[in-house]
Amino acid sequence: MADAPAHVHDHDNPEGLVPVEEARERVLSKIEPLAPLELPLAEAYGCVLAREVVAREDIPGFASSAMDGFAVRSSDIRDATPAIPVELKIVGRALIGHRPEGTVGGGEAIRIATGAPIPAGADTIVPIENCAVEGEIVRILASSPAGKHVRPVGEDVRAGETLIRSGQRLSAAELGLLATAGVPVPLVHPRPRVVVLSTGDELIPPTQTPEFGQIRDSNAYMLFGSLREAGAVPVLAGAVKDDVEALKETVLSHLIRADAFVSSGGVSVGERDVVKAAFFRRGDLDFYRVAMQPGMPQAFGHIEGKPYFGLPGNPVSVFVSFEVFIRPALMKMMGRKQLLRPEINAKIDADVSGPKGKLQFARVRVRRGPEGWVASPTGGRGSNLISTVARANGLAMIPVGVETAEAGTEVRVMLFRSSED
Ligand code: AMP
Ligand code: MG
């Protein structure tokens, strides 16, 4: 690339291979969490809270009964027993969702339902099984101390308490808590909308039958799934011909609705490598070769302020590159603290060979054996072999410097789905 402009950084020589960790750090250092937005609860689900939520009110906001029975004064019934019951006059009812009728004075009782507010004057509930009703009179057969079967104000949360800390991801229980506390639009980091593009004259949609030499666009749908699993919102922009102007136009036409772009294909050094040609004057795309297999070369930068990830065309490279670079970047955009997939140690049950100078991501199926995790390679190394990914649940990482990891060795495996899925 002797004619590349000064701001295009090329790393095409063997010495210029960037280690995976370093490439990921470079990417992450240029990614910021998305600006927080107030979103309705249903949309905020799964998002990270951007500002702590403080309870404005006590929860619950009123004292209520935990039993069906009678609300009474504990002092009136201190000596009640089945043999010598205490007789009280029924002066009203306390229904759920309503202000109680009247108050409980000395010698009085109010019939109450579970969840109904405690009437003024009463300090305890006598469950219905300890009561015998006769007309306007209730006989109390057992004592009940003050506070018994009463759910007090603020028992769950006190006004002024921190309900949920900033940085907490909102899952089921948090949504329930926010709804209870009357916080219907929490401030969260939104889900990034990611525009997905495929490049290549050979591509057709999966609905069509290929002519000789044509290929169905699998990357777009794979990326759709990977993005959804990451919590992002994919926007499928379709396949673009290997035409610089067409690619530019498509990308720019989607700028308004994009928080980021992912394209596949067209980043290697052939005459059809449109990503480079389209964008080396716009934004600040970095093209580099990462010391990984599969997955090189890669492009990353910003176009009009939006992160742009240019992936290679081969489906396995796309899948692995997404896992290694894009997913962590999206996690950072969403304000997540845990950016990387979980990893385990597993024993491989077959030899795995790869290029010595690169970190190899080998597709494996891991399962728990009697002596710990076992990883079985799911097929060949070729980065076009998409079925090897579909059979896998993890990527075994064969480190730089190792040409063949022999059967029985322990390797680190990044899990991209649970071993049952
Ligand atoms: P490229 O990086 O554009 O040279 O593409 C490398 C290989 O990946 C070629 O064999 C392409 O046909 C294939 N490829 C590119 N894009 C896709 C896609 N969206 N779906 C499936 N295969 C693709
Ligand atoms: Mg291509």
C-alpha cells in the first residue's frame, strides 16, 4: 500500500501483526458508553442503569394486614383464650384498595382482608381461625401481640435509601422494584443500533437459488444473531456490490439510525477491497492484521463519529472477530462492566494444530466429563466452514508459540453459549 494516505495505518508485513489483546485494547480505548436515555421499563429491560435510583417513598407506603381476620387493639385481647374469649364489637370493614371504614376504639374490631390497610386505632390482626363471629360481635379466642400479622410502612424500602446502584443491569427483579417505586423511565445506557452490511458481487439473499459461483449471504444473519445475543439492535442493510460508491452511499444513508456499523467482506488486499477504498478519506479507519486465526485482516475506526467494524468475508472469521472485538465493544457501549465472555479450562480430546505465530481460535464443543471439562474440536480449520461453528459452543484458544496442542492438554476455552444449548 505504497499509495495509502498517511492516516491509513497498514500492518500488512509479518512483523506488523498485532497481538489480539493489543488490538482489542486499541478498539476498546476508542469506544465510549452510549449517552444515557430515559427509557420506559419494558425498553430498559437488560440495560445498565446510568444513574442511581433513590427511593422517594417508603415501600410499602401503608401498613397492611398479612391475614384475613380482625384488626383489633392488642391490649384488649391480651388474656383471650378459647375457654375465656374476649368479645369485641364489629364496627366496620377494611377492604383491599380502600380506606378502612372507621377506626378501632377500645372494645372494637374491624373485619379485614389480606393486603387491606390497617385501620387507625388497631395494632394487631387476629387471624379468622381464632375468631368466632356472632352477628355484630366477634369472640377472640387467642391473644395477638402488637404488630402481629401487620406489614409495616417502609418494611421493604425506606424513603431516601438507594434502590439500585448506577451500573447495575436491569433484569426481572430490578424492573419489578422500579415499577413498585414509581420509577417508570429510568436513565439507562440504551442498546446500540448496529447497521449490518455485507459486501460482495457474489452474494444473494438466502431466499434465492445461487447461479454458478454465487453464495448466499450468511454473514448478515449470523451477525444479526450475534448482535441480538449481545443485547444490541441489529439493522440489516443488505448486501452491497463490490462498488466503492455503492458502499459509501449505503453506509452514509444509514448514519442517522446507526450507533455502529459492521460490514463483512472487502477488507483484504484484492482489487475488490471496497471498504478501504470507500473510507480511507472519511473518518479514521485503521486497517490492521491481527495475529489470530481465523479473522484477519480487520478494519476499525469511526465514520462521522460512529464506530465502524470492517470484518473479513469468511463466515468463521466473521463469527470469531465478532466475539473477540465487536461484542466487548458493544458491552462497553452498553455500560456493562463484564466485557468478555466467560472462560473455562478444558482438556482437548484431539490434537489441534494452527499457525505458530497466531492465537488460534479453534471451534470446540465442551462438555463436563467425570474429570472436568472436555473440549472436542468440531471440524476443520478452514474459515469458510460455518457448520463447525454451528456444532460448537466454545472457542479454544491455542496460544501464540504453540503449533500443535496435543490431545490431553488443557486449553482455555471461551464459551459463547451454555453447554446445554
Ligand atoms: P472477501 O473478504 O470479500 O474477499 O470474502 C472472503 C470470502 O468470504 C469469499 O469467499 C466470499 O465469497 C465470502 N463471503 C464474503 N461475504 C460473505 C457473506 N456475507 N456471506 C457468506 N460468505 C461471504
Ligand atoms: Mg468480497
